[in-house]
Amino acid sequence: MAETTIGLAGNPNCGKTTLFNELTGSNGYVGNWPGVTVEKKQATWRQDKSVTFVDLPGIYSLSPYTPEEVVSRDYIVGERPDAVINLVDVTNLERNLYLTTQLIEAGRPVVVGLNMCDLLKESGDVVDAAALSKRLGVPVIEVSALRNTNLDALVNKAVAAGRAGKVQPGAPCFSPEVEDALGRIAQLISGSCDAHLARWYAIKVFERDAEAVKALHLSSAQLNQAEKIVRAVEESRDDDAESIITSDRYDWIGEVMAACVKKAPKKLSMSEKIDKVVTSRVLGLPIFVAVMFVVYYIAVSTVGDWGTVWANDEVFGEGWELFGMAIPSIPAVVEGWLTAAGASDMVSSLVLDGIVGGVGSVLGFIPQMLVLFMMLAFLEDCGYMSRVAFVMDRLFRRFGLSGKSFIPFLISSGCGVPGVMATKTIENEKDRRMTAMLTTMIPCGAKTPIIALVMGVLIGGADAWWVAPMFYFLGLAAIVVSALMLKKTKMFAGEPAPFVMELPDYHLPALKSWWLHVWERISAYLKKAATIIFAACVIVWFLSSFGFASWEGGDGSFGFLASLPGAPEYSADYSLLAIVAGAIAWIFAPLGADSWQATAASINALIAKENLVSTFGTIYGLGEATEGDPVMWQAFAAMFTDGAGILHAGAMCAFVAFNMLDAPCFAAIGTIRRQMDSPKWFWFAIGYQCVFAWCVGLIINQLWELFVLGNFGAWTVVAFVLLAGMIFQIARPMPKTERSDEKVLAQLA
Amino acid sequence: MAASGQLPLAMVGPDEVARVARVRGDADLRQYLAELGFVEGSEIKVISRAAGDVIVSVKGARLALNRSMASRVTVTL
């Protein structure tokens, strides 16, 4: 049977993603459209593998103003799928039909699916699908993507339309005067394009859509003649051509609505009532804070914590029990295999210390992350998050950030990888880049062991309820300071883009799309754990286990340290890691953390933040000790204690601050690279993160040294200069930008 | 057009119904807002308002606009 390709088009929030997942089981290929960071999803139909669906981005129209729109129209007009399914949110029909009228003109067979008919019934409105179909000139099918009703009928219609290859003429949207002009333009350009695209291009010529018309290679004579026709209509209507087309479309849609929809008497809908409360000036913020408190309490302190303890202490620790049956831990099982297979010390060390230990510590975060992402995805899918973005916009605007930045920040508190990925919903390029750059400063799950470690030294544990919120707050403070500084640079200057966002109706998310949403994020993390972090674990293991036998009595030869003759029990000092870290430790001298151990831990933390704690364990030969272990606290404190026995708490905090704020782990760095889609911006982001983290660490350490320990030096002066520089950068007036305010506004479109 | 009775959308109170008189801004922005339903004459109901940030119902959809955006839409009551 012949292959059939079907494009799925529709407005944002019309249920298209749900439809795509329902039809394909989301088994497909996810990538980007060429040249833009717009996601491209493609997969085959579950019922019939010869049918392929291409999920087009959610758009309001086929104009050339956003990359999503350009991608969609290039696909339909240029790549010519066999048919297009236009999913329409029937509770929002008037708006959705605006896109429908344009899709119908694009020269491919269109089938319209009326989605959310179940919701419509609740409101009491009735849509006459048959009448609508007659007006539009294309098949119209009532479906529910959420409840999987009638979806097969919809696809079968589209496949049939695609195989028949008959293209509808296009809805008669325009006033007689405009229709006449379009007819004449169509005649004018008839030689330059396919017959079934004549109307499409005629409208584009009328709108002066240079991008679309370019493809026609019209002669200047043709263009001049067309221009005359357009001018005449503009003069008689006293309006510009684009507005004429838009308002004619709306007028026609208004007529269609009047003829095909019976509206029930209006009352304040449930969503409107809820919105009145959750977005109100007084209650909006407190409600949000309360919701988030509950989310993090569940994810971090209760359910998620049980899961993490189970994963770390039992599955990867001492084994556990299921219904009275003792189940050994994974390391114990692997150790058994290795012994049975007669593996050498080196192989055992690689597998147990390097791979199982490293990857295990990464997998330990999954339960907590899973719980957090389930709740965040629920809040997103039910519609609450878009309200949060709106409420937070009021606050964030003062710091030069958009309310839309807030969702990535929330997700980053679980893992920076999906956090950075979530920035792609921010339309404005500057806001998007800034958010992708700063979002990993929020402490993620992998940074919590570092927090536990420092709090263990300072107050003897991290169990106090205020510890976690304090670090989230500090992360947010770093973001705000950075945003305020960056906004004053040429690159980011200008007001944040004005905020317009559609607020979908509140609804209970369907289990499956909810889970797919969670899975998308968790799997992003898992993939990194299985690839980058796995490779990194092996490298770290190699660097810290191999070295030169340069100890007293050693022969200077290179090899696996533990097997070299005469190796001391504690051989990490002679490892390659010690050599590399020792060579660059001077960078951290002003931070007071210039021991090679601290540097090595910071290097390892770049690979994965949770490595920081385990690196101490390895270096100090503490074996299985975790961040909750007083032995570990002592070792950590000892590193910042000088010969006279004074604990340099400033240096310790500087070290922690540096590792919280610097470039995130390899996984997140890779994601930033993909998101920025430009090497220049990527290196700027990573560079900024590291330099900013270093400056903050330096300031903390030097101020502590000066005010608490009374030490003054050249670096103290540097600290004050940096501090003054930051304050100046925050306080100075906004530099003039070449872009006018209007241009910035336009970027949003 | 007479300017009397026109005000920015940012100043319309909750539960009030207004009609779009015009939209300020460059062509791209006007077009974008038009696609969202802010065309001359279309009816807008303000659902809630806080310091100029508004949530409105237009063409059956709910949209959130911040003050800077809402002051670009001029309406008549």
C-alpha cells in the first residue's frame, strides 16, 4: 500500500499533542525543524504503519511572523503532505476557524476534527457539524482526543481524502470587492504556480507577504500590476491590505458562527470563577506559594524522600525486603558476579566504584524527581501553570524577567535538563536565552547532597524545614541579581516582551498525556545518565585510580595505584586526578578553596553535581560514607581548617556557592548548547555562569576573612571592587538600544 | 473617530464589557493581536484585573495580558 503522510495542524492548546499521542502511542521521532529550535515530531499510526503523522507546531495563523508559523506553512505548501488534519477546539471555535480558513487555502486536502465536543456539551452550546462542513467545503468530524472517540474515523477520512488527492477550493471568506481583486491577481500569476495554489498565492500577493511571494519569481511588471489592484482596494476600504484580509476573515467566520452554532445563555464558567480567585491581586501570590509548599513538601520531604532513601540505602546500599523476602542490593549482586567470574581487582574496582557507584548515585534521584515532575506536570496540564506565569509576571517584570521564565525555574528544582528544555515555550528570544542561561542556578536534586554536607558542618544536619527553601531562595536571588545585571548589557537591554498568554480551561488531565509529559522529562534525565554520566564515571574512575608510583620507595612507574608495589593504603594523592586538579587549583585560591581535593571535586561536579560528595568519599578513603554522615562532615570541615585549627567557614561557603552557581553538569550543559542553537551564545552562557560563580565565591570568602577573621589582603580589595561593580551594573541606567520598543514588542508575534 | 468614551483596556474594570476601538503598535504586533481576536469591534469581557494586568475573554477564549500590552488596546465601553 502506498505511504500516506498526514500533517496535524491546530491552535496551541487545542489538544493536538493528546491527539498525536493517542494516534501514534508517541513511538516516533522527535527532532527540530531545520534551522529553528521548533520541535518536530513524526510517527506512524498504530493501526496502519503506512500512515505517518507529522505534528506541526501549535499556531494561530499561517502568517510569517513566528518560526512556528513559517515551519508549518513551508511544510504544507512546500513538502505537500497527502492531507492535513486540522484539529479545532470547539469551545473556542471562532478563534480556531481563523487558522482553518487559511489551511484550506494552502492547497492540500483538509479534514477538520472538532475536538472537545464533550466540554461543549457542558456549556450547553451546540455546533452543527454538517452545516459547518458545507460552509468550509471540507469534511468535519466530531472527536474527543482526550477520550479517544471517533479518532479512527477522522484519520480514515483524512487518508481517503489524501489518496483521492482532491483539493477543496477554499472558503469564500472575502467581500466581493476583495474576491474580485484576488481573482484578477490569480489570473496575473497563473503561469507561475500550480493551479490549486493560485488562490493561496493570490492572497499572499494581496497581503504583500514578501516571504511567500518570493517563491513565485514574479517579474516586476507582474508585481506592479498586482500592486495597482491592491492599492485600489486599500483606497476604497481605507485600510491596509493585511488588515482587510484579517477583518474579512473574521467577518465571514462571524457569519458561519451565527449559522452553525447555537449558544447557550452565558454565565460565568467554572474556569472564570476559579480565575477570579487564583489570579486576584491579593490572593494570587499566597495561593501560589501555598501550592508550591505542598508540592515540595510532598516531593522533597515525604514521598520523594522515602523513595530516594529506598533507592540509595537499600537498592544501592544494604539490600531490602519485599514481603519478608530479603532482596540483596545491586552492588552486592554485582560483586558476587565479579567474584564468581574471577575478575581482577582493577575490573572489580572499575565496575563497583566507577560504574555501579556513579550511575547508582544518579539513579537515586529518580524517585524524588518522579514525584516532583508528576505534580508539576499535573499543574501544567490542568491549566494552573499558565495562571502562575501571569501572576509571577507582575513580580518578575521588575527584575527584567518574564513570568514565563518561572516554569523552567520550577522544573529546574528537580533537574536542570528538562528545566532548560522548558524554556522553549518562551517566545521572546532575549527572555528565552536569559532563562536558559540562569535557570540552572536553582538548586536541582543533584545539588541537595552538597547542601546537606555544608549544613551538616554548620548546624549538624539538613533536617530543619527551612534549609531547602533557603537554598531555593538563594538560587532565585542569584538569578535575580544576574538578570538585573544582564539586562543592562547591550545584548539583553530593553523591556521584557509584553505578556500575552492564552489561559486554557481548567480540566483534569488525561492519565496518559499526563504520564507522557512526566516521562518526557524523566527520560531526558535517564538518557543523560546512561550516556554522558556513564562515560564520565569511567573517566573519573580512571583519573582517580591511576597514577605514578612517586611515593617514598616507589619506582615512579605508571599504573593502577592499588596494585603498584608498595602503594600506601591511601593512594589518591598520587592519582592523575591529583596532578590535574593540583595544576589548576590556583584559580580557586581567592576563594580559599585551593586544595587539590576541592578542585578535583569541582571538576567532577561539572560532570554530575552529585559527584562532588562522592569524590570526597573516594579521595579521603571514606568509602560508602554519605553526606549525612558526621565522618564526612569532619573531612569536609578539615579541608577548610588551617594549621592553627581555625575553620574558614567563608571559604567553605564560597566553595559551596561556586559549585551551586557555576556551569551545571555535562547533561545540562549539553541541553543548553542545543537550546541556544548558537556556539557564541552557548559559550557566553557557560562563561557567564562560571565567572559569576567565581566572583560570588570570592566575595563571600574575602568578606568573611575580613569581617570575621580580620584578614586583609589584595584579594579583599578585589572583592570590594567586584561588589561595587555588581551594584553599579544593577543600578546604572538602561543603555540605549537600537531597537525601538515597538520592535521588541513585535518579536513576540 | 471621536475620542470620547475610549480608554485603554488596562483601565477597564472586572466584569465590564468593552469593544475594541483600535490597537496601537507596529504592524506585526497588531497582526498578532488580531489573530488572537483583538480586531476592531470585537467584544471583550474583563474577567479580572490587578494593577492594569488583565484577564479577558475575547472570541470565547481567555487571554492574560500584562499592563503594557493591555494599554495598547483601546476600547469603548
